[in-house]
Amino acid sequence: MKQQFDATLTGTDSEIDGIAQQVNRAGYANAYEFKSVDETLHLVIARDENGEWIRLDGTEPYLSSWIDELAEQAASHSL
């Protein structure tokens, strides 16, 4: 099982607490999935061929800033 870690994203009204973990996505190494504790937010990100973090999947609407927030937290928890 991939290592999970607590993650927090900044919402428009408050912070959104959840769990993130590295996942396998076809064509993408080091994809990360975030699921909020209250199950209202789901986000999957990965690096594209240029090394930029992109959103692969998740709930709508979403804030583009969540991509960078989750990427920073994933980098600080990677081995």
C-alpha cells in the first residue's frame, strides 16, 4: 500500500482537510490523489511531460491553486 499523509487545501471559505497518497495512473509516474475527510472534494494530480503539475481528475468546480498546494505537500512527504 502506498504511504498516505494528512493534507490540507485552502478553500474559498475555510481549509479542507483530507488524506493524500501516491497512486498509479496510466502514463503518469508519481500521481497523487487527495480525498477530503468530508468526501466533498477529490483531486488527482501528476507531472506532465514538461514537469509541470496538472490536474488529471477530480470533482468540479475546483481551484487551480489546489494543484500547487497538493504538489508541495506531496513533495514534502515523498521519500
